Amino acid sequence: MKSYGKYWFLVLLLLVVSCADNLLVTSQLASPAMAFAISLIASLAGWAWLVKNIQKDRDQITAYLRNPELKRPGYQRKNFFGGVLAEAIQKIDESDTELVATKQVKTMLKARLNTLLKKEMLRESALESLETGILVFDAQHVLEFSNTAAKAFLIPETNQPENYSDSSLSLNKTLINEAVIPELAKLLAKTIERKDATQRRRTEFDFTFNGVTSHYRAVATNLCDENQVILGTVVVVENIGEENVEKTRHAEFVSSVAHELKTPMSGIKAYVEMLNDGECDSDEAHELYGFINDQIDRLTRLVNSMLNLARIESGVVEIKRHDYELNDILKTAADVISPNATEKEITFTTELSDLYLPVHVDKDMLGQAIINLLSNAVKYTPNGREVRLRSRMEDTSAVIEVRDTGLGIPENSLPHIFDRFYRVPENNRSAAGTGLGLSLVHFIVTNVHNGSIAVQSQVNEGTCFTVTIPLGHNEKKRKRHAEPSTSV
């Protein structure tokens, strides 16, 4: 019997009772009152049984819904609400399946969104860290992004004139929120208006920021989709002031090299022509050969100096820094120069610190720098005068002084003393040189050893070069006993 069969049976039973009641009244087997009483009692009993079964089925369904994990088979067959419950359970299962699928999709979308956000933050952080200015505009010329380096090229909204718009922009559109400086506005307009001609344009301009004027290069590029529809424009602004200075220095360097090479080569050519003419006697020829030999020596010194400087600056020469005692390096340099000082009857004195001066340096490079300073001191000091080498500790630095009582350097030459090929005009005749020695010293002290070098000088009184380098060893060393100063 189906779940609703018993209820149909009850209905049929009530109909039979009603018919029997009518039959009893018609056949006069019972009085109408008796027949009505029998019919009422039977109906009430039937309806009581019906209500009791419905309540029982309801309680069973309620119990199942409260604890769906309990298996109660046969509800559809025995329970009045079984069919409804089965259909509801099916719908709930389908909804649960859809809900699980939705949650999985939501989790995947959330994970993908987090990944995209992290990538976007990474890109923005990378752009923010650049020293190059980046400005991104959308297709309506509205500024969408600018990094910190580009802030200098934007005009804040508070500083913009009312109804600001740059007439150079196509359709006379306004740059919303912030407007770029005129140089970039013109570049942006040309890039957008002439997009058919080229997708990229550039310009160079001078710009003053925080009181400092520098030269900049700006490149504007249209951004397009796969259908060549413009999505926006990116402008990259780069400070090329140092680049231009470096180009100028390179041009000056090439010019100086050409000049330095030209002078001895012209002399050699002139002497060779005189020898080829055959008009020189043996003594004159011998003298000319001496001149040629001197010029060749000058060329050799010049080429060697340029090679040494170029190799060190380009990193071809490996820098080998180790822990040393500074006074040991200074004594070695003093021993190299001492014979030259003795030959000119110059008093060469070393006044080295009694303290242990630990340094982490390239011994050969620093030694060569000190030798160059001492050699110049001896070279430009007249016979019979004095050259002094000193060392001392000053806070966290070691200080080296090379002082002479020589010709001195004029005040107008001091700012150029470390320039390549620069030689003090007043001292050119005193000694031969290439003008590269002090440039090499400056590079070794400042770039290789993170130090500094300064010069003080008075004409005809002498010059003092002061070298300062950081103190300290990578590894702790035992202190050594002080050694007395020596004089040569």
C-alpha cells in the first residue's frame, strides 16, 4: 500500500458507515437518533485515527530533519509526507552540490584575486623604486598612475588655474586631478595626435626642481590592444644630466689625449725630417736622436698612465683588499722615493703614528697612490728643501699627509688639480708629467677605498695632500708596538 493508501481506506470506510447509517434509517432497523449516534462515533473515531497518524508522520519527519544523518528508509512508502520529504531532500542535495561548487569557485576566484593583487603591488613597488619618472594616462588623457620620481613633473590641483586645460591637447581635454608641466603636455599631445605616424615620441628639456636645474629626456609611447586601439599613453622621464656631463668629460678626455699625443709626435716628425734632409752633422744628429728618445719616453709614460687608469676604472685590474697595518705600506712607499729625494738633496722625513693603524685596503693600489704623491712632492720641490710623510688616527679614520716645501699650486689651479691631463701651467717647466697621476690617486682613494683626498697649497711655500681612509680590519689583529720616526 502506498503512503497515502490508508487515508483513502479511511475515507472509504466513512462512506460505508454513512451508507450503512442511511440503510438502517431506511429499513427502520434503528431510530434516526441511534443511526446519527453510530455515524458520529464512527466519524470521530476515524478522524481521531487520521489526526493521530498525521501527527505521527509529522513527528517522524521533524526527527529526520533535526538529525538527517540517521537513515530512515521507507518514508516515501509509509509516511504521508514521504514524497514531499524525498523531493525536498533531492532539492537540498542539489542545492548543497551547487553551494559546494559555488564555494570552490569563490575560493578559486579569491585566490586568483589575491595573486593578482600581489602581482600588482609588486609591479607598483618596482615602479615606485625607480629613479626614472613613470606617468600613465588613459585614452581620455586622464592621469592614472605616477611614481614618486614623477611627482616633480606634476602640477598639484591646488596650483592649477581655474578651468585648466592645455590647448595643445587634442579636443582641448583637461588632465583631471593633476596636470603635467608644459614640456610633457606638449609631448603627450604630439604623441596622441600623431599616433598614425609613430607610436613613440621623445623630447629633451631643462627643468629646475628644489633649486637644482638638470637636463631630462622624456619618451611618450602609445599603448594599444590587439586591434591597435589606443588604451592610453605612458611617459618615461629620465634625468640625463650626469649622462651629458659624462659625454662632455669623455669628449674633453679624447681631446686632451689627442693634444697630448699630438705634441710629442709633431716633435718626432720634425726631428726625423731634419735627419732625412742630411743637413745635420754627427753632433747635431746625436742631439736630435736624444730629443726623439725623450719624446718617445714621454709618449710611453702617457700611454702607460692612460692604460693604468683605464684598466683600474673599468675593473680589469682585480681589487684585492686585505687587512694591513697602514704604517707598513707607508714605509714601503717611503723606501721607493727615498733615493730620489737623496739625489736632489731633499730632506725626506717620515713621522708615522705610534698607534697601530688597522686598514682593509688593496696594498699595491694604495701604495702606488702614496708613491705618486711622494714622487710629485719630490719632483716639484727645489733642491735642498724638505718633504714630509705623516700618519695619524682621527676618530674612525686614518689620515695620511704628504707635505712639501716646493713650488706650490696657484689658487686658480686647485679646483682642477685632480682633472685628467691637467698640469699647473706655472709648474710645467719644472718637471715632466702626463697630468694623469693625481687623477689615478683620486680614483684609488675615493672609489677603491671609500676615502677622501684634499689639497692645501701656497705658491713658493709648499703643498700638503691629505688622504683619509676608514680604519678597521675585517678580522681582529693584535696590536703591534710603536716604532720610532725615521729621517732620511
